[in-house]
Amino acid sequence: HRIAKATNPVAGGAPPHPLDPALEMAREALVRIQRDISDYTCRIIKQERIRGELQPQEFMEAKIRNRKVQDGRVVQPLSVYLKFIAPDSVKGREVVWVEGRNNNKLRAHEGGSTGRFLPSVWLDPDGAMAMRGQLHPIYDIGIENLVLKLIERGERERKYPECEVKFIPGAKINGRLCTVLQVLHPVQRPHFEFHKAEIFIDDELKIPVRYAAYHWPARPGEPEPIIEAYTYLNVKLNVGLTDADFDWQNPSYNF
């Protein structure tokens, strides 16, 4: 393990912070993603704690086309299609959203036993119905957004010294070798959002494929409660997704 610690306050940005190597890695990954990745397909496994209750894992097939900007203009909007495949309560749910189109609303239809009786609807991504059972809106989804959020959080937490960072090689996600970036806050403080976060970086693709954050255990020796976890499996990059993949009228979809 390569371990970094800080025990003294950071003043004026002068001394190094244990998060600095992680931030450097994240910025390099962001450059690669924005330069080299146009779109991808994958299976996403999501688990979130909502109002203190840990929700069951949800599995979805995803198509994502990254936002591309040229000369300050969006030439390819962030585009998302999701089809839920498990658990049974949401199986069959479909969601499609294209940044800036359809009045920026998402199109969705419910899954599960009642889904076949309900119509497809247009929803505000920030509205109560779209956010029901979600920690984050749909426009925060995707690997690029994950890296952006990690950079934002790291820069905020760089103000505080109580932090340990480890790089742990040899982990595997779905049989693929990964290096785990682990960030630990040993002491619970109001300004820390988590006790431990783990980011699994695919050694070949050089992108994060899992993020998991944990709260402090209620008592010493007890398991660390999951706050949120997102895993990207079977990632296939630059498959050539088109507008039809994000059209709710696509005949292969069930909207």
C-alpha cells in the first residue's frame, strides 16, 4: 500500500495534503474521459441509503453518451437511457433523458407488477416523482460525472487535515483488475460526508468502475454502514451510440 497521512493543518495551500495524489489521478482521468470517450454501454449496480434506510440493490442496463463541448458550445449533449432488470419491483422500468431536449424533461415508465398498467410520463429530473427513491438526479449519472464529483469533494476536503489515503492494487471487479483508492476519515467531524470511500479504478481502462462510501460504525467493531455504492460492469467504450438510442419512440423500447 502507498499511504499518505496529514496530521498538521493545511495553511495557504503550502504543505502537501494526502489527497493530492488522488486529485492528480482524478484530474488525469477526467482529461482522458473528455478527450477519448464519446459514449459507452454498461450494467450499473446501484445501492443507496434513503432517509436512513438502505435500499436494495438495483440493476440496470445503461447507454450513456458523454457531453462534448467545442468553443464553449455543447455539440453533443449528455444523453442517458436506462432499463432496469432487477429487482422484480422495478424490472422493466425505462428512463431516457437528453440534456436540453424535451424541455429538459426525462421520459419514464414504471416497471414491476403495476408498470404495465401505467402510462409513460414526462418528468422534471429534479421533481418529486423523478427523485423518489433516488439520492441523485439523472443528470449526475455516469463515469465522467463521478470523476467530477470526486474532484469537487476532494478539493473541499483538502481544507481539513484528518485524512488518510491508500492506493491498494490487485482488487477485482467482475474479474477485471483494479487499483482501489481508499480515503479514510478516522474521526467523525461535521464537515466530513463519509468515514470511508473506496474508488475502484480499472487498470486497463484507467477509469473508475466502482464508488462506495460508508458512514462511521455505530459502535467500535461493527460494520461500516453503506451510504451509497455504484458499480459499472461490462463497460464497452465508444460503441457508436446515435440519437436513436436516446429516442423514447425507438421501437425497441417500451415507452
